[in-house]
Amino acid sequence: MDEGLGSCLFRDVRFSRMLFDSLLHFQNARHITNCFVVMPNHVHVVIRPINGFELEDCLQRIKQYVSLQVNRATGRGGPLWEEESYDRIVRDEEHLWNVVQYIGRNPKKAGIPSDQWVRWIHPDWQAVGWDFVDG
């Protein structure tokens, strides 16, 4: 997946922007999105549900909206996403730092050209010195 194989719908800037916007749409209402990278065929995201919302519900709404919009725009039908997502509980600050860096480095490590992915990190994190470290 990291090599950019498959349908790669998010190479299209319309769809990567749609996913970008969807990940931030309910920011501070249903979840806090801390960082993400949208790759051509998948997304990595650090997201924390808040206000009684469940992670599965937050992700399902994002995926449903993006699927509906992409399918309408492309004239395709059926599922856009894999049935199961890969979730991981972050246990401590060191683990979180490693996850953030993995997310930030993932597209370059996979050799994906920079015009085919987009990443974002919460400005509050950047203000306290947390950012993607390219290297």
C-alpha cells in the first residue's frame, strides 16, 4: 500500500483535499485530529474522539462522506475503503512521537512524489515544538 499501488484516488487533488477537509470538519466537536498524511491510496491519522464520541463513529462518518463524494464524482460505486482499518492505541509520549514521525516520513520513505500527498500537524503541537522531522 505504501508504494502507491491500487486505485490511488487521492492522487487527484480534489479527493485528497476532500479527505483533508473531512479529517478537520468536526475538529474540537467530535474529535481532535492531531496529524495526518493523505497518501495516493490511503491515509494515516492520529485522531482522538471527544465529547462522548467513539473512534469508530468518527472514522465511519469521515469515510462515508468521502466515499459518497468520490463515488459521485467518478461515477463509480461500491466501497472506497477497506472493511477494517488498522487502529493502534498510543500508550505514552515516546510512542506518540514515533507514530507522528512515522506518519510524517511515510510518503517520502515510500518514494511517493511530493505532489501526490499532503500532510498536516495541529498548530498547537507545532507551537510546543512537535512537528514532523524530515530526515
